[in-house]
Amino acid sequence: MAQTWGNFLFSLLDYKTEKFVIAKNKKVGVLFRLFQLGVIGYLIGWVFLWKKGYQETEEVIQSSVITKLKGVDFTNSSQSGLQLWGAEDYVIPPQGDRVFFIVTNYVVTPNQKLGYCPEVRDRLLFYFVIPNTNYATKNMRHLLERTGRCINDTGTCEIHAWCPVEHGQTPSEPMLAKAENFTIYVKNFIKFPKFAFSKSNVLPTTNSTYLKMCRYDKDHHPYCPIFLVGDVINWTGYSFQDLATKGGSIGVGIEWNCDLDKDESQCNPEYSFTRLDSVKNSQNSAISGYNFRFARYYNDVAGQTYRNLFKVYGIRFDILVNGKAGRFSIIPTVISIGSGLALMGAGVFVCDMILLYMMSKSSFYRETKFETVRVSLQTLIPAAPQTFM
């Protein structure tokens, strides 16, 4: 028994290798070589060159966006008269952020003050007139607005609100028609924390006047961070007139795909533009457009508070920043090569199955590949030592 265990332990030190059988079959040989070439092409072309499988990647991008708009326009309406609009008037919020709004059209209700006035018929809330009386009953939710008194001249209820109430129709043409010539300066700072890499979309230049003169153009100035409002809208497939009258929402995409194995100057942003408030093939016009209301308050000489109510239409811009960075690392390189070698093994398995089970001489190949050895139980168990008396 001791000798058996000794043989087993010594056998662990033996080197074992596979036995190869060369099959003289041209069809299977060509199939196997084509499979190998396909795997090598996939590994080199797709995994390493296209997908850069030798790199460690990071898709968590830290980003900061600062925007600044320039441009002026004049409007002249019956309610507010001649008015000059600067960036501090038509940009909301004015401090510059990745989401901002440009006023292109508006309806103003001037000189409102708190008091009692008749409700405008085209803005009626739910109410019921009590027959043969001059009072109206109303939904309990509107007790703070309606007084319950009917106004015979207008056929509506009296309300306690900012008077006169909002009125007017949206102009069919944008009031700020020159807004398409306004400029948007977008400063974007990004960082990939895994690689301690940071950069800005404002590229260094020796020309001190470049940023004052350039305008973004995909072909001639692809890295200029200054955009014309009208151009941005046109690049989405719409016209300025489409959005400026009723409003809309535009997405400006900034894509950073950086190969950090190359020089830092090769890491540059790519811009894209799309309209966000339009649903393809939708017939519901209520889902498109963008507007909201805000008020500007002032006091007269007597201290009475007044306000001008603006219902503004315009274009909302969303700056959307995405990115990915990659740098060489030995771990993904080894994993990619290992996956390629595993695919090579799959080719061997397929060709073996064809030889062993699908060829006319498959039985001959099986007998050649597999060697059967019959071992009896007596050869495995050593004979017990004999004792002589």
C-alpha cells in the first residue's frame, strides 16, 4: 500500500500533454482556418481597434456649464410701448446655467393692482348663476377669487384679483424677431476623476480675437463655443419662426470621447442639436410649445403696489453633457486576449464534432482519436502479501 501511494505522489510530478491527430481533410481544414481568421479579425478589428478593449474606461463625467448671451432687440406694443430688450431682460435665469430660457414673444397686461373687477369671459372658472338674482354660486375652491356677485354688463362674476385681468391674444409673429441673431457662449468644464483628467471646451489659441469673431460651424469652426440662436434651431430641422411664436425646447448635446493614450489636444467635444418638445408623428399640438407667466412689481407715488403681468413664449435650452474616457491597462488587455483564445477553442470543438459525427468516415476518426484501455480491478489493487508458516 505504501508503494502505491508513493507511485501516486511521484506521478504528480509528471508532465502530461495532449495527443494530436492530424486529419487529412481539406474541407474541415479550410473551415478551421477560416474560423481562426474570423476570430483574429474580430479580436484585432472590433475588440482592439474599434472598441479599444485594451483600455480601462470611465463613463462618470463631472461637468460644469456656464452660459452667456448677447444681443439686443426693440419691441413696440400698444400695452407697453417702445421697449429695449437686453440679455438681462430676455434671459431667464439671468446668471447663466445649463438650462435657460430666451423670451421671443409675449403678451403683457400692464398696470394691474389688487381690487375687484369682472371676470373675462374667455377665462371663466366653474360657476352657476342663480336665476332671478344678481348673485353667483361658485366652487368652494374659488372662494378667494369670486365675490359671488354677478356683473350684468359682462355676464360674468365679480372677482377679487389683480385687475384688470389678463387679456390679449398671442401675436402671430414673434415680438423679438431679432432673437435669431443672439449669440450663446457656452463654457463647459469636464473632469474624469479616475484618470485625474480635466479640460474645457474653450480651446487655447494664440489669436486673442478668435472668440470675439468665431461662430460655431461643423465644418469650418467645429470647436468654437459661440452659437447663433437661429443656427441652432435650423440644425434641429426646424425654423426660428416655428419656435419663436409659440415657444419650444432645444437640447444642445456636448459629447466628450477621449482616448487618453493620445495627446491631450486630441480630446475635443462634439456638438449635436435636437428639438425636445416635439413628438414624432404626434397630432396633439398641446404637447409642443413653451410659455409661462411672471410679473414685475412697482409702487406709485402714493405707495400703491402695481404690477405688469407678462405671459412669455420662447425657447428653452438644455445643455446635455456626456462623455467617456479610456486609457491602456493590462487587465482589460489580458481579458480581451483570453476571450479570443476561448473562441479559438470553440472552433476546435466545432471541427471535432464534424469529424466525429458528421463525416462518412466518422467511425474511423473516433477510433483514431480515442484510445480505449481496459484495466482490470486486480491491476488497480495490489495483491495482499502472503504469509508463510
